[in-house]
Amino acid sequence: MARLVAPRSREALERRTAGGFERRFGRSAEFVVSAPGRANLIGEHTDYNNGLVLPFAIQRRTAIAAAPRADRTVRVASALAEGDVTIDLDRPIHRSLPRWGDYVRGVLAEWIAAVGPLQRGFDAWIDSDVPVGAGLSSSAALEVATANLLESSEGTAIAPEAKAGLCCRAEHRYAGVPCGIMDQMASVLSDGTPLLIDCRDLGWRPVAIPAGQVQIVVVDSCLSHDLGQGEFARRVAECREAARLLDVASLREASREAVLGLSSRLRARALHVLDENARVLAAVNAIQTNDWLLLGAILDAGHASLRDLYEVSRPEMDALVASLRLAGALGARMTGGGFGGCAVALFPAQIDVGEALVAAAI
């Protein structure tokens, strides 16, 4: 049964995380930081092709409570997963068990490489209300929260784009997911307002949706996915192969005429990327002109492309999107890497979405 991803209280999560730290380590936390997950309005699978995206932070976060240690050891535990992570700051940091700790290890290693050695160790406790495996970037939320903790504990602030890049490299090198930078940029920069991000030069700007006209709703299909199991990496490889055959740095630079000469599979992947970049710009224009019917149609077209050209949907996700439209959404599509996760839908402001979802048996 699908469920609405309703907002949660940041303050309540951070209080809970501080309490968890005290119970786990027997002392009070000195720092409590957090970072949000994200959903993507439009612009899917374009970020690792140097394309355009329009994500927004959701009101679900990952929090970390921490306090310094007298030695050079980092100890991390989580309310969400078993196994403690122990890191010796005087030794090289490698991937290890438990696997969830690789996100933390990766951020620490990339921070040390980019910023410099950490001054001291710390104990940390992690908690989160971002659904795991739902395509809402729980991994980016953990990475950015870890970077936020390092900024606080080290007393060193870094530029937002640099922080996002550091966290993205951590996911590549330690979690083994060849993602683009959209998730980390959204977690670092968005306050809930959609951001138009150019993943080629990391330029960005907010694209505010006027209050009282429409509402963006995120619905969890409860079909978990795992981007580390091969299909995501396969799509990345297919796009890189298409760019290589077209002799361009990325599909952002490809022309439609050239793409039409590719084999059927690579042509479909590349056409999705080209059309999705155009849909992002069209969505921005629709928001700025308050054309909500057009924005809904753009979401619908994006889902069709992900289903038919990029082949990352599944029948259950297609059925959820169709149900959201029947419930009164102006448009809907899957969001995230695919094969499960969440859908994002655009509803008129006057609709009680909870009641509409119940009436549509979603």
C-alpha cells in the first residue's frame, strides 16, 4: 500500500537524536546537525549527463548528534542500522563493515583530502525520518549531515558547491554508486523551494512556486529499490557509451540528429536525456507563468519517457502514477533512480490530498 510522505518536525528529530546520543554514549551531545532528503520535480537521469534538474528538499531529514573525544578515534552508531563504525584518523580510511558506514567513511576521507586532517575524534549518533530505499536521497542526507557535522566540529565552513561535490565523490568512491551531483546539491542548498541546477557548471537558482495555487505531493510506493544492484550503473554506462560514440563530452552536448543514428537502445536512452533537459526548462517557464496544466503535462511526459525510453519504471509505479491522476493530480511521475521508490504529483491547492488518496484507494 502506497503512503503519503508527510512533513515531519526538524526540531523533534534533532531532539530525539540528541537523546539517542546521550543514551548510547552516556554524555550530552555538543553538536546536533541535520540535512534533508530530496525529491525531484523534473530532470531525471540528467545530472550525470551534465544536464538540467529541478529538485527540492523535502521536510524529512537525517540528523547527527556528536561530541568530541580526547583521542583520534571516530565512533558512529545509528538508530536505523546495526553495527558501530570505528575510524582511526591516523590511518587511511577504507571501505569496511558495516556497509552503511561507508557513507560516513567516504565523507571523512574526502574532507581530509580536500580540506585537511581532522583536529580530533568524536562520537556520533545518527537518526533519520527520510524513508530508506524510497528514492528520496537518504544517502545524500546522511552524507551532507556528516559534512555539516565536520564543519561544526572543525570550525571550518566550505562553499556549498564544494560540500556537495565532496559528498558526491564519497558516494562514488565509497558507496560505489555513480550518481550525479543533484541529490547532494539539493540537500545542501534547497529550503524546500525547487532549484534549477545546471549540472555542467553547477550554476543554480531557486524557482519558487507561488503559495496557494498548487501543492507538490510525494507518495511512497513502498517498493524499495537499491541503486547499487546494477541497473542504475548500467544506465550510466549506456549514456557514457552513447556520448563516446557521438564524440561528445556528455549527452548534454549531443544533437538530436546525431542521436538518431545510434542503435535503438542507446538512441532511446539519449533521447530521454535530450527531451528531459527540454522538459526542465519548460517546467521552469510553466511555473513562472502559473501554467499548472502545462506543468502537469510535463510531469506526465517525463514519466512516459522514464517508462518507455529509459526503462526504469515498473508496472506498480505506472499504476501508482495513474491512480494519482485519477485522484485529481494535474500530473504525476516517478521520482528518483527508478525500479520503485516514490512518485511526485502536482495537485490543485484546494484538494485535500489525504482524502483524495483514500478515495482513490492509494
